[in-house]
Amino acid sequence: MTETILTNARLIDPEADTVFTGSLTLCDGIITNISRSTEPVEGGLDCRGKCLAPGIVDIGVKVCEPGERHKESFRSAGRAAAAGGVTTIVTRADTLPSIDTPETLEFATRRAAQDSPVRIAPMAALTKGRAGREMVEIGFLLDAGAVAFSDGDAVCTDTKVLSRAFTYARSLGALVISHPQDPGLSHGAAVTSGKFASLRGLPAVSPMAERMGLDRDIALVEMTGVRYHADQITTRRALPALARAKQNGFDITAGTSIHHLTLNLLDVGEYRTFFKIKPPLRSENDRLAVVEAVAEGLIDTISSMHTPQDEESKRLPFEEAASGAVGLETMLPAAMRLLHAELLTLPQLFRAMSLNPARRLGLPGGRLAPGAPADLVLFDPDAPFVLDRFNLRSKSKNTPFDGQRMQGRVLGTWVGGNRVYDSAA
Amino acid sequence: MTFRARHLLGIEPLHPIEITTLLDLADEYVSLNRASVKHSDVLKGLTQINMFFENSTRTQASFELAGKRLGADVMNMSMQASSIKKGETLVDTALTLNAMHPDLLVVRHPHSGAVDLLAQKVNCAVLNAGDGRHEHPTQALLDALTIRRAKGRLHRLNIAICGDIAHSRVARSNILLLGKMENRIRLVGPPTLVPSGAEDWGVEVYDDMAEGLRDCDVVMMLRLQKERMDGGFIPSEREYYHRFGLDAEKLAVARPDAIVMHPGPMNRGVEIDGTIADDINRSVIQEQVEMGVAVRMAAMDLLARNLRAEVSDG
């Protein structure tokens, strides 16, 4: 039983909504003590006034195992997560093949245990092959460790199938994560509709498609009583519907992605495919409305929506190029943009990145309290750097932040008390 | 020298002075094309490759003739039939071609932005002959030249662009060009065929021909693609012709000297009445084709001059 004491740290407690200078003791993988003492401790690790927060719990990370290990493996994703202050990766089921049986889920869990320095919490598909026709073995998959069920961006078009899956999931208390989007309206779209899309001549989707998708899902939640989380809410017009559903007492939460919080549709510029994501980047008005919704707590979680794509999938005409951006390593520095713009505070950010995702999935992390797992990130919110995508640890380098000036560097990451990343090493 | 562009990818990056420079030079080429000996050597020794990933007869012929009249070595490649079918990516195709050292690459592609992508990967000058729904700059330039010659000016005109604007790269390039030259632009069409956000382009939007064409100096009709005619965007061909097809009655509200334009190929009896199209007092559709060759000669001449300047600068 060895004790580690991290001293002279700015401790960010999202639960209490406070930031204070003090020290934190960890032992046997859990946090054992937190004190406001600023006295130096013999043998303690001096954090030099940098920020210490509960590690990020990232819902919706794509690790391309099985199927596309050349894009991302559990080893590379785990190392990227550690370097980004992400201590729990909640993996998506949109692999090849989909994670839709206990056997494929066990394969992923086993690979993760062998190779990943951070915790992995797997999601399973909601329907077989994410095809929206037959539900998966929700019971067996829960037993195998699935923390949630989601078909990702494959929106189920058959509401009868979906209502049955929701009803069945409800009976087992399973959490369903859905991608709110009207499938007809969004079919074939590459960008959000409006002046920019029309000038570029790109197929576009109205932001209203998100509201329509959410409205449908909310009706099904009301009908079935399932525990529901919307993976990405990115538009102003979807927010009143979400607020009403929460007021009505439905078991509903919502997330958004770090890219939708920090970029807008004009960033696509001259057909830059690294800015092609799903749902597409939105207008500046939408971005600001969604940031405000995070501040108010209407939107509960922020994810990286880490989606690795190789050069070949992106070096194509915009319409043909694959969607998605990597985000594990850039999530924290990007989030610091919101801090420095004085739009969100550090406790607000870590409430959305760590505390709320852990709570929603029933995981013990995300807190800075005695008894909580020692999953921690130490970072300097002010340290400036210019991002070079080829320095990323992800196998795929498709970040929209390439070449951009960022502020905020991860200095160290601990998972279960073990230091899995040290920027000085 | 007031034409600085390295490529002609669209109207958007062009300055009004560059547009005027190009049109002035094109005027000279109109004279050359009407002479008995239609030949010049300004592109002698240069290689022009026409790469069409989408069907085209008229534009490709126009570019081919323009290159040949200026003395370039011209090669046509129909890309639907070749390596694309074998799974080669656009960038690989570009690199392969680049290794053959062309000087001028004329490209048409069904996807918006594809020609920009290709231009980033090659060393030669690239001319966009139409990319998806994005731009078709030489069409807008030839339309501008036609208007300037018919009206004696290219500013302060009321210009109506009518029909399927949403799917039209011709419309986009024309809106950009005619806007840069300070004309008043109206878009007229059923709302399903007018792009969303068009009101923010500094244009007026109408869904009624009688209002949209009132006092216009120029009426520019667009082609309605066959595959868009049934049910999806408009209820039927006959309802479209009734409401948006250009006939004498609808044209009567425009200025008496208004000209009628169409980028071709026309669907007679769908977007335009045959007698209007053939009326030599109103229709400048044949002139547009003639101006097309001259404008493409001017564009390639100017880009080749810039290429040579680049080489001599080291």
C-alpha cells in the first residue's frame, strides 16, 4: 500500500462547482484524501499550481477494432486518450463488423484489456448490424459489460422496430444512446444548409432535421419510458424540445461534441474535408446557443466524437470524403478555448466532460472525492502550442485543429492511481 | 498585366478588373474567329488536356477548338470510361497526368470542389469546366461577354436568372460575376429549385415569372434536368412549363429590348418556347456559343502568360 500525494494543485471539483488550491492523496487506486492545505509535503509531487481534475469520460469514441485497425487500435487510441487526459473511453459499436453480439463485445473487451492504458467501457449496437431491423441480445450484452446501446449515426427508420427495442431495453434498465436526425431530410448531406452550402454547391441538410429526429425520439421515450441519451445536440432549434422533455420528467440526457462547440460551418472553407463531420458543423448562432446550453446544464455531456479516418478516406472531393474527426488528444485544449473565451468555467467543463458522462453510464469515475477512483488529469490551461497533426498519437491524423494555435496542455494522467501519461517523460 | 490568377477555378476569386481584362481579350478573339484564317500561335508548344469526368459535348468541343485555334496540342480524355472505373482516386489520376507535363488542364467533375482538389495536386494551370453544383466560370464569362456586346455595358442591368437555380453551377457563377459587376439580379423559380439562403446573396427572389421578369434587360433561362421533372422538385413538366416556361406572354413584361439567353442544351417546350429561342431579335443563344470559344481562348491565353512569367521568374 503506497500513498501518493499531489500537492500545490488547483483542484477542480465539478460536483461542488469549486476550484481551490490544495493537495490530493491517492492510494490503492482510489482517492483517499483531499485537503486545502498548501504546505509542502515530504515525498509529495508538487503540481506547481497547475489544474488537477477528474479524468475525462468520453462517450462515443470509435476505436476501429475489429475491422479497421490501420485507422486506430486499442493501443493507439489508449495512448492518445492518456495523452489527452481521457481516463475512460466509451467505445462505439460502429466497427466492422458491428459490436452486436456478446462474442464481438468480449473480443473488444479482451483487446482493450491487453493494450489500452486507460479504462474502456464498451457500447453495443441497438440493432443487429446497426441495420434497424432486429434488436440485439440486450440482456446478454448487458451481462457481457455493455454500458449503453447505440446504432451510432445509423438512424433507425422503422419506428416500430425502434419502439420495441426501447421497450425491451426499458425492462432491463439499459441506457439507449441515439443520434437524433431525420433520416430522409439528412440523406446524402455533407454540410448544413444555408448561404455557405449553396455557394459551395454542396448537398446540405436543414438544421431542422435534428429537431425532427429528437422530437421523434422524445415521443418514443414518452411511450416506452426508456433511459435515453441523445449523442449530439448541435442546433438551437432542438434545445426547447430537449428542455420540455426534461421538464416533463423523462429520463433523458443529451450530449454534444467538442467540435460543434468550437468550430462552425464556415471553417469548411475551400472544401476542407477534415471539417466534414456528422452531424455537419453548424452556424455560429447554433454554436453559441449550444455552448450556452452546456453552461446551463441543459446539455449534459461533451464528447470528442473521436472518429479516425485515414488519408485516403479524406483526400477526396468533399461529397465523397468520409465524415469524422479525431478528438481524444485535442478535446482538452479545445475545451480551454471555451474557458479563455469566458463562455464556460473549469467546473462546468469537467461537469460535462467527466462527472455527467460517468454518472449517466453508472461508472464510478468523474469525481474528485475520497473513495472515487484515482482517475485524474493534471493540466496547464494556459500553456500555448501550435498543433501539428503528425505529432498525434492516434494512428489517424484527421484533426480539424491542424496548424492552429491552442492553449492548454495535459501534463499528466492517472488511471486507477497509475500514472499513464507524463508530458515530461 | 491585370490578370493574376494561376488557375481559373471559379468566378469567386476573380477581381472585376481581371474579368474586364479577360472579356477585352475575348473581344479580340471574336474578331480572329470571324476571320478567314482562324489561327494564332500563342499556345504553341503547350499541351492542353481536357479531362471530363461527366458527359459533355458542347463545352468539351468549345475548349478543344479554342486550344487548337491557339496552336496548343490538345488531348481529350473521357474519364467515365477509364481508370475511375478501376477504382483510381481523383488525386492519383491527377498525379498520373501531372507526370505527363501538361500546361493547361481543363476539368469537369460531377462533385463540387473536385476541381479545386485536383488543382492543389498538379503544377499546371487548371481551368474549371464545371464542378458539381459549384461553379462553371467560362460559362459565366461567355454570358457576360454576350451581354456586354448586346447591351453595350455590363453594369446596372436588371438580369433575371430563371429556373433550376439550386442544381445549377451556371447560375452560381453568373450570380457571382454579374454581382461583382454591379448589376441587379433576380432569381425566378419554384421555391424547391431555389437554393436555401439565396436571399442572403444580395439578389431578389421571385416565384412568379410575371413579377420577376418585369423591366428586365436580360432574361437568362436555365436548363431543367430531365431527372428532376417528375414529382421530386416540381409536380410535372407541363405545370412547370405553364408557370415557368418562357413564352411571348411572360416575356412581354420585360423591357422591349430585353435579350433572352440559355446555356444549352435547351428543352424546347419545358423551360423555353421554341419560337422565343429562335427569335433573332430577342434570342442571343447562338451568340453565346460563339462567345464561348472566344472566352475560352482568352482564358487559356492569360493563364499561359502567367505560366510563362512564372517560369522566367525562376
